[in-house]
Amino acid sequence: MRYICILTALVFLQMGGLGYSADLKDGFLGLKWKTHAADLAGFSKIRDHGKVSYYIKPDQVHVLNDFEVSEVIFGFYNHQFFSVYIKIDRIHVFGEIKNYLTTKYGNPSTTLEMRNELTTYRWKYKKTKVKLKYYEKSGYMKLAFYYTPLSGKVNEEALEQIQDKSLRLFPIDKDRKPQSLPSIPLLQF
């Protein structure tokens, strides 16, 4: 089997900043952003969810800091490559990735969700967004790359679907200016 090393501190240092940055700006592991799914060789579709399809490359074993990565999933929106999801199984590898990304792209934007016990670190490079997630309760860790011109469309469609299914409390549509509503005092002081 063919081994491909991705996202290790050692590999990052060996690749040098410019080579990796150019690759991330243009695509991921030589696969260019917006590549049509029909142009893929050796990929297998594992799931569809609306206009988003997910693929794996079963004949490749990916290595992260000398450990095999069990899951590398490639996302396609409307048949165009827009994302990569990498499951991380070891906390020290997570730490090395976080340190490298911070060194390379600066301090991340960090969000904490107490309800889900989720910490998300975000970086942005050109038109690529990088997210590193850690669910404390389950120990699940994930690294994701998104090509923002397409991932923005995916997010917008998901929000529209949620809006269509949710109870409408206000007569306001996304693209329409709201009507003036009568003012009713709630409290008098």
C-alpha cells in the first residue's frame, strides 16, 4: 500500500512553509479544490447527504505522526471537492497539530461549547478554513479543511433547510425587508 504522510509536525517542518501553503491554498494532497467527483480515480463514495457526497480512498493508508489515520474523508458539494475530514486518535498528535497550525497561521479563534463539551480551534488561510475539534466527554478529535467559496454555500443551504422546517416566530424572510410592526409596550416605568 502507498503511504502518504499528512499534517505531522515533522512533515510540516520538512515541507517548509511555502510548499504546504501553496498546496492548502490550491487544494489538499494534490487534489485541487473544486475538482469534479467524476474526475476521481480510486475513490469510493461512502455517503450522500443532499448535495454533499463523501468519499474515501480505500487503497491508501494515511499516516499522521507515524500513526495510521483510520479515517480521511473527502467532501464534495454539487460534485465539487470542498472539504477534508481527518479523525485523530491520539491526544499528543492533536497537540502537535494545534501547535503547528498556531505557529503557521497565528493564534486560532477558539470557541467552547459547554453543552457538548466541545472546543473548536479555527484558522483561515486564503480561501481555506481549518478547524480542529476536541470533544472532551467522548475524546473524539477531528481536523477539517474547508474551501470557503463552496463550504459557504453548503452552510447557507443547511440554514435555509432549518429555516424551512422551523416554526416561524416573526414574519421575516431572508431576502425581504420586514414590514413595520405595531409597537406594543411590554413594561411601563
